[in-house]
Amino acid sequence: MANATGFRATKTFNCLAESDYCEHCSAEDLSKAVGYFYENDSHGPVGRYIVCAECRQEGEEAEGNQPTCCHDCKLTVLVKDTIAWKWYDFYAAQGDEPVIICKACEVLPTHIKRVERDNADYAAEFGHQEDEAYYGDPADEHDEDDIDPSMFDEEE
């Protein structure tokens, strides 16, 4: 039988050895590492970048200060002032891309109607199935008359 811990340790070591690091971290010294970012393509992660707290903060600020365009109002806004909205059956692997909406447009009728349509589409496809998953099929419920009282008799 294979040693799962050894396999996991080897797998982790290989992942760390194949990762890139900020200037404050290395594969030999991860004491300052607090997180990582994945570089993704359309099929998923292709690389990992391990960072310290300072570099992670700088990276998040730099990414948030990038300009982008709001889908609804067409204005150029900063990424940190937007949301990436995804509909219920969003699937990036098939090429779906989220709708980028500025936070000002998020509360306007255009987006609210979009969300309502998406909720209706979800309910049309999964509405009754969701209830069954949580509560069971109502047809399977028993009446009190169907219960055998002897089930509750205590054995002596």
C-alpha cells in the first residue's frame, strides 16, 4: 500500500518546485509566504506565483487600478470599482466571459432585470428539483395512518 503522506509530500514538493516566487520567498524559505496567485488559461491553471503579504497587497492594488469598460454604461472605470457578473449556467471552459459592470450600474434597472431573467431561467430549469433535493419528493411522504405504532414500542 502506498504511503499517502509521502505521495502528498512529493506532490506538494513538485508543485512548489515548479512555482514562481516573489523576491521575498523561495522554495527553501516559505516563512513569509501568505498566499498565491494562479495564472490561468481557458483550460485552468497553468502556473502558480507564491507571494508574501507585501507583494500580495501590491499585486491586488495594481490589478484593482487597471482600467476596464462597464458593459452597461460603456464608461471606462477601474477594476476595483466593478463586479464580474456570471449567470447561473456560466461555464468558462466553453468560452463564457463574465459581464463586467461598474458598481453604479449594479443597482440600475438594466442589471436588476438581467438578474431577474437569470433567476427565472434558473427556476425554469431547476425550480422543483431544488425543492426535492432538500425536502424530498412530497409524493413519498406518509400519512400518520401509514405509521406502524409497534415501531415505537420499547423492547424489554
